[in-house]
Amino acid sequence: MPRVSCLEVPTPFRVGAINAYLIEADRLTLVDTGPNTSDALAGLELAVANAGRRLDDVDLVLVTHQHYDHAGLAASVRRRSGAELATSHLLAEFLADVPAAMDADDAFAQAVMAAHGVDPAVSQALREASRARQRYGASVEVDRRLADGEAVDLGGTTLRVCYRPGHSPTDTVFVDEAAGRGFVGDHLIAHISSNPILHLAVGSDPDPRRPPHRLSEYLESLRATAALGLSEALAGHGKPIGEPGALVARRIGRHGERKERIHRELAGGPPRPAAALIDALWPSLAADQTYLALSEILGHVALLIEEGRAAYVDDGEAVLVEAL
């Protein structure tokens, strides 16, 4: 088995450092990169050097998903090393024009927040903050677009490409089947549940009043990952995950509990906007986490609607939710 080094790359975000991974197969392969900052690039260079290699020697870059802390330096690493950059089809579309993709995503988020009861001042502040964060990403042309199920030959080691949308539309897990190990990005993290964020998939045009079922999608992806029977998952943050299937079971159980909590909250009062439930579930939530919280609540509402236990009440202006 090739040596795999975990590279901690600093970020300016609350989440802290990300884990990139260096796979020392015949093709020196980097999984994820860090954000587009000079500190992150210096940190990545140092971590690669501490592993006994040079960033210029990287031959292949794989990216797990679209978030800046994982994809932001892809253009710089590709330019420095001449490495082949390989991602899912949808991520390739996103990375082709990051500002345009982010502007469209922000506009969709604004429309979702307006429809579901978020204070306009909070919504505007979140959009301004998102615009400021665009500098942490960079557009780049992807050399190879990977299909779900495709095998990527590193020379002596093969990684299987597994699409796992939910946390973002572009989440991808790279599985070393021989080692029973997966490089999972933010699809699965040991110390925190990955948020099913209501991102706009590039090229899609969903109704913000009836947003995509990202939580349902994420739960399906988790079940597919558990079915792989991995012995270890190398996450984009925090420690390696032993027995990923057991963690998936706990995550699914927690989401079930939260869904029931939301139903009880709805059943205890009149129809209300989904955003009105945020304080009940997270009374001390920071304002900059509002869209993440709303994404999760709307995900659970979608599950309750599928079960016939909740419904939207739309008066043309606000979208309210009621328990059935």
C-alpha cells in the first residue's frame, strides 16, 4: 500500500485547518488543497516537504467538493506542478467560473431566506460576507471529468470515484477498495455532523419556495457510503474515522431525532416560517450560521412532507409550515 500523509492546511475560517492527503503512489497524488491564500499555500508546501516530497512533484490533484477550504488552491497547485486536475463533472462546471457559480448560489440563498422568513438584514449581511469570501476560491479548468463509479489509476493503487451529494451538490468520495479506506472530504466528519447546505447546483433552476431536498439526498449518500464496508474514512477535518458505518448509523439516528423535534415544535403552534424554528433548536446560534440552520430545518421539513406529517402553506408572500 502506498504511504498516505495527512497534510494540515491552515484556513481563515471558523472550522480551522483542513486535511489534505498526499498519496505516494507511482503518481504522486494530492487530495484537496486548502483555500486560495498565501498562508494556506505556504502551509501546504511545508506539509508536503515534511512528508519528504515537493509540491512541484505532484502529478495528480483530486478535489472532493466545491467549498473554498478544499478547492481554493487547485489552480495554484496545477499551475505550479503541471499536475492533472480531476473532479466530478458537476464540480468541473463549478470550478470553470467560480465567481459566476458563487453569485448564482448567493442569489438562490437570498431567495430561499426571503421566502422562509429570515430577517432581511441578516440575509443581506450573509450575502456580503459570501461575496468577500470569493477571494478564497479561484477558477480553474479541470483536465479530467470523473464519472460516478470510475476507477482512477495512481500506479499500483486504484481509487474508485463515488458521488455523494448532500453536504454540497459536488461531494465525491475516493475509495481505495484494496485498503478498505475512503477519502471522504466533508461527507463524513468524526466530531460534527456535516450540514446539508442548500446550494444551487450549477445549471439547475429550483424553486426557492420549494428548495431541493438536500437532507434526503445526504441521507441516501450516507447509506451508500455505509454499504461500502470501509474500515477507515479519512475526513477533510479532524481525526480519521474508524468503523465509518457505525458513525453513519449514529448520524442517521440523530437526524431522525431532530426531525421528530421539529415536528413537535410545529405541532405546538400555528403555521410559521421555517426560520422561526431556528431559535427553538439553536437558541444561541451566531447570525452567520443562519443559512446553515435554515438548510437543515428545510431538509427535515421536506422529510416530514414526504411522510405526510407536514405541509407548506403558501399565501403568495411568505411560505409557512404546519404540522399535520
